[in-house]
Amino acid sequence: MIPQYDPNSFRPKTATQKASQAGIDQLNSAVQGYGEILRPELMQTIGSALGGLNQSGALRSGATTTALNDITTNYADRVGAYATQTAQAGADLGLGQYDREMAERERKRQQRASLLRTLGSALGAGIGFFTGGPAGAVAGAKASQYVIDKKF
């Protein structure tokens, strides 16, 4: 037996985790819904198989177990294939969200690096101006690099 998803097994804390949990819940509901859509067809197939076995007098034979196993295997395969497709779609959506978050982090990192370079250049220019000459330029460059490296 396949263990059922327990929605209480994970308590999301952040907004991203809550959104991920909501997505997982929707995917889980989609698979359960697909199983419910197949239910009438499953019941009709079981009824037809049992009726055919009863008509031929083979209802008490091992053919009943074999027929029901075939039917349930077919049903499980169909629901499993749908679950696989749903999981892949969910993974694709999750990767898209991850890519967007990583792009946002990189944008913020580049923005901060640009700001630090600007501050370092201004600091270096100020030190160079007050110290004067080539020694001031070297001191300004060192101060500028220190600000960039230390992320002041």
C-alpha cells in the first residue's frame, strides 16, 4: 500500500515554503481528482469482468483474482503515469521559481557590488585628494579596494 500524503508532516515557516506547500497540495489534489475521474470506468470494468466470469461459470476460479489484479494494475499504472506527469510539471514550476529567486539574488548582489565600487572610488578619490600626489593615488586605490573587499 502506498502511504498517503500527510499535510501535517511539514509546517512551512517562510512565504516561499508556504507557497511551495500550497503547490504540493494542489498537485496532490490533482492526482486524487484524476483517480476519482477514472473511478466510474474502473467500476464498470470490474463489473463487466465479474459479469463475464459469472456467465462463464468461472467466478469461483482463480480467474477472478487474475482479472481483478489486471484491472487494478491497469488503474494504478494510469494514475501513476498521471502522478509522474504532475510531479514533473511541479518540478518544472519549482525550478522556474528557483531560477527567478537566483536571478533576483544575483541582481541584488551586482547592485551592492556596484554601490561598493562607487563608495570605494569616492573614498579613494577623497584620500588621494587630501594626501596629494602619487602617494595619495596609491593610498586612495588601497582604501577603495579595502572597502570593496570588506563590503563595508
